[in-house]
Amino acid sequence: MTSAEQRPDRPGHPDDAASGPSGLMDLLGVAAVLLEADGRVDMWSPQAEQLFGYTHTEALGQYAASLLLHPEHRDAAIMLFAQVMETGRGWAGAFPVRHKDGSTRMVEFRNMRLTDNAGDHYALGLATDSTTLRKVERGVALSSRLVTQAPIGLAILDTDLRYVVVNPALAAMHGVPEADHAGRGFAEVLPGAPFQAVEAEMRQVLASGVPVVEQQVVGRTRAAQESDHAWAVSLYRLEDQHGNALGIANVVVDVTDRYEAARRADRAQQRLRLVANGSARIGTTLEVERTAQELADVVVPDMADMVAVDLLDSILQTGHPDMGKGPSLFRALAVKTAYPTAAAQAIVPPGRLVTYHADHPAAHVVRTRKPHLISHLDSGDHGRIAADSEAARLFAEAGVHSDLAVPLIAREKVIGVMGLARARNSLPFDDDDVALACELASTAALSIDNAVLHHHIRSAAETLQRSLLPQLSPRHPGLEVAARYLPAQAFSEVGGDWYDVIPLGDDRTALTVGDVMGSGIRAATTMGRLRTATSTLAGLDLDPARILTHLDEIILGLDPYFATCLYAVYDPHHARLQVASAGHLPPVLTRPGRPPELLDLPTGAPLGVGGVLFETSTLDMEPGDQLVLYTDGLVETRGDAIDERLDDLVRLARLGHSTEDTCDRLLQQLRHPGGHDDVALLIARAQGPPTVSGTER
């Protein structure tokens, strides 16, 4: 065996020159027929069987004229056959042929004379269906005209993404002559990042067959090196009759004018969207920090690459700006960057206090109450916008080139500053940006000032609320007691929830929880009055139902409020619990060795309804038994069924922990992170009757 036979991949081997079957030849179905000099069929191809209908057994040895032609056409065909055989000149044209099924079909022929080594002549006929041929010819003509004359760019690339055909329009877009495209790879003609994605899409289309239609590509070619151009690029996989990939058809339309018009329209619409977004997204809560962050989220990245929102610290402390002559003290509230950058380290982080130098934009804005615009920052100017020299260096390295600071003004007072900067966004801030930033800052400033005012009011109400709640001792006769009060979240007002543990005679203890409907200082004040009244009535040694009846009468004389309340009395010497409810959620009782249960008590109506009878229920409460009293803020959440939440409470109210630990566990697992209501929780565990020494008796 020769070395060439051993190495079929070696250059020059016959296998290297071979190629796959032609899809076009298969489409035309070219038939071959060889005739002897007297007109009889000598050879008959499989395609001839398909075209004429006769098998080779039926055709071989037959006179072709008799087999394939109607009588009226035979003389003309015999004359043409004789001319070819006598002159050696070929003949081409369409001729009507009789199919085996009797029908007549137009067949396109290419006839020629062949001569063997003995000098004998034969006639070779190549034939195909005329209708199919005309269809292919029309397609080729149309394709040729489109490629050469279409105003859009057209190209065909092979499976290695080398250019095969490029029309003049696409060559002009590339700035590369048509002839210089042939054989060159796509990346050679169009280098650069924007076109790398297109090349990746081409490979994906080759692999999957799924076309890409009108994908916009923005970049620069040799024909347009000074500015960006935009093209709509479509990619299609070319296949043969067997579905094998032949290459990629690339259709390109220059859409630069449309792209520029869209950019101008987008910028105008962006400003409108920012204003609308600011109105919708800024001030959704009464939280100072969250409102500042909402402002930052609106302006970055649509308006700036980075933003900082600072508030005068005196506003947070007193609600009023510090009118002193010294430098203003700011508290950073929110920071955001459009992308990871070292410049973020140059911005004062949220929560930090900072005093800026006199020439800093923030200080300038507070003094003048006007926006401060630096359209272009030259080298060495970054110290003007930085808190210190290191921050200036970081801003310079990040490429910050334009800066804008606008005041946050609410109720005629400057409460803070919003600072914006651009780095990757190559456009400098302009007057339109100043107007837009001031409008957004004005919206945010009023919301922030409202949040600060609410914070101060809420702090006062919370202080009042806590001052009205008792300072509990964990030990009472025969009881271990723990209690918790949690106000609502920062964006809600303080409610009227309370608890109390009241020592009574004969080592008994009164346990009560309640909830004044409403919120704010008035609700807290009403709660304080009810708690005081409850403590006073408890000293009268009344039945729990009578206590609630008197409280119902008392609240009718107060502000128009309603309240729920649960009042219970525990007697350690008789291991007995008496309890009555005024529209309150049922307590949970847990006994050793038994699952926790919600007590089935007569619910009663809330206090303040008037004229309602309350009932006292009596049950055993042995040493080790645990009672959980709570307000609705522990179990009620938006979107959850109350029955499911009560089931969760019962499941979690198991024994095995101290009352203090149980309080913490219930709050941790049941208290919703965004709770809109305050919570009062009271847990009492029976320990048996207290022992008293003889001396004490």
C-alpha cells in the first residue's frame, strides 16, 4: 500500500477533491439516455425511469422514437437525431415527450454525439423536466438581480464564515471592495466588539437553523469611522435538498437615520418617564432612608452614572436646618452607581456624617439654595467635588467628567442635597438635566420632610406608649411571667396595644392584654386611661366579666374609640383561672404532655359598643401550665388567613423553654417583617402555690 493510500487526508489525495452531492442536480433530476446509431436505447439511468416512467428493462433495446414520442412528433425528432449524428453538432431545446402513463410532458434536452475508440458513434441525451428547469432559471435570475441591484446589503458566507458573494450595496457599507471580500472571514472584514456578537449569532444560526431577523447592530466600519452607524441585520441558514448547511445568507439594511431619530425621541421621552417614575416611585413610605434610596433608584442609571443623597443632620435631629455660621453637617442617606466602580469608595456611605469644604457643590447649594452645575471637569478639578484628596483621585481614575448638585427644598427650607455625576455616559449635564433634577429633587424633598416629621411624631407617641406600660417583675405568686411590646414598623404609627400584670389579694394575679383601635398619640392616651382604669377596678376584687362591664362604661365616656380586651385572674392556691373576653382573640393554653390549644371562650363585643353582657369562664391551671395572651399584631398579616396564622401560633406555643425564650421565639417566627400593627405579648406559666414560712404566717 502506498503512502498516499495510507494517508487519505494528505493533500492531493482523490478524497480531498471529492465533494458531497449537489442539491441543484437532485432538484433538476437530470436523466441520461445513450442511443446507438440506429436510434435504439443502449443505456438508461435511474433518473430516466423517474422522468419517462419506463424501467430500464422496458427501455433497453427499444427504438427511442417509438418508445417516447407520439406519432405526430417522430419525424421531427428523427430528423434532429440524424443531424446530430451526421454533423457532430449538439442540439438543445424542449420537446414534447410521451410518458408511460400516456400523458405528454415538455422535456428539456441536451443532445450530443459521442464516439468510442473504435470510431462508432452514439447519441447522449441529457434531459430534465422543462417546468422544473424554468422555475429554477427564474429563481436564479431573480436572485442575481437582487444581489447586484438591491439597495440593501446582501452576502453569502460559507460554513467557515468566509465571504462567497457580496453585492455592491454591502461592499459600500463596509468600505471594502467586492473583490476584496471573497475568501476573507467575517471578522477580518468587520473587526470590533459590536460585530463579534453578530459572528456568534451566525454560528448559532448555522447550528440551529433558526434565523435571526432584523437584529440591530450599532458600530463603525471603514466606510463610517467618525460616527456610529446602525444596521438591521438578518441571518438565514442556506441548505441543500438534504438539509445540509451550505452557509449563511446575510441581509443588512442601513437604519442610521431611524436610529438617530429614535435616540432623539428616546431622550425626550426619557425625561417624561423620569418625571412620571419619580411621581410614582418616590415617597411610597414614611421612611427617610427608603425615600432617599427611591430617589437614587430613579435617577441612576437613566440620568446619571452615580448619585448621592445627603440630608442636613439638624433636620433629622430637630426638624429644622441649623442656621449657624459654621460648615453644615450632612448625614449620607443613599448612594447608587450604575456599575461597579472605584468611584463608589469616594462617595460618603449611607449613615456616615460628613462636613464638606466650602467650595464643594453640596456646601455651595446649601448656601445659595440654587443648583450647581459643572459641565466639564478638567484634569485637576476633581478636588472641587470630592470630600478629600483620596476621593478626588478615585473620581479622576473613574473618568468622572461632569457633576451636578441640586438642593432638596421642602416647605421653603433646604433640607439636603442630591449630587449626580457622569463618567461612562459621555454626555455632559446640560440645562435640561438641571431642570429635570430639580423637579425630581423637589418631589423627593417633600416626601423626605414628611417622613422626618412623621418620625418625630411617632417617636413621641412611642415614648408615651412605653411610659404607660408597666415595668414587670418576672416573679409573681405562683407565676413565672414574661411580656413584650413591639411598635409597628417605622412607616406606621404607634397603636394602642397594652398588657398588664396586677397583683391581687390572696396571692392571686390579674393578667390582661388589650388593643385600642386606631393609632397615634390619641390611641396611646386612651390606652393609658384604660390601663389605669383596669388597675383600679382590679383592686375591687370583681369578677372578670364585671371588670369588662365597667371598662365598657368608662370607654363610652372617653374619645370615640373601641377596644378589645382579655382579662384573667389566676389563683395559685386553687389552681384556677377565671377569664373573660371583650372581642379579643382567644389565648393559648399549653399543658405538660398535651398539645397547645386555643381556649374556646365566649368572645363578647369590643369595649365601647355599650350595653353588652360579658361572661366569665373558669378552668383549671395546674403547675406547669402556660397561658399565652397576645394582640392581633402578632398573628394578623396581609394576604394570610387568620385561621392559618392562629394554627402557627398554637404550634409554636409548646413548652420546653422559659417564658422569656418563648416570648422571643414567638415574636421572631410570627412577627411579620413589614408588620403594620404593634404587638403586645404576655406569657404566664403556673408554678404552684407559694410556700410561706411559719414566721411569716
